[in-house]
Amino acid sequence: KKFFKKNTWQFTKSIIYYEWTWKRGGNKMAREKLREYRISTNKTQEEMAKKWGITLSFYKQIECGAKNPSVEKIKDFKKAFPLADADGIFLT
């Protein structure tokens, strides 16, 4: 029973996450905005990652949509890039 309940909860969480992502336009659109911002500021992925305070590998995963930054990392992004529309990049 414990195994079934745990997996049921994980499945429920994943459905909620995908519904949340879908309602906000999905990861692909948000990551495209991040890429567009990076290109508009003439920065490399390495420069963006260093200024943001994350590893290059993690930055690449965020930009391609494989991973999502935590709320704390989004706050760090806002501090590192105050002119960027962080809400538009990550929440739409």
C-alpha cells in the first residue's frame, strides 16, 4: 500500500506541474525568451551563467527547457539582470 500511495502522489504532482506549465505557454516559449534576452545582450551562455551564479551546465538545461529554475534562482536572476523581464521569461 505504501508504494502505491507514494507513486499515486508523484503521478498527481506531475499532472499538476504539466497543467501549470501548459497554462503558462509551456517551457519552450519561456526558454526561447531567455535565449532571445541573452542574444540581445550579446552574452554567451557561459557569461550568463557566471553572472547569474549557476553552473554552465545548469544554465544550458534551463535554456533548452530540460530543467526549471527554483523560485530562489529566479530571484537571483532578477538581481543579476534587473533590466530583464524575468516574469515574462519564466512565468509566461
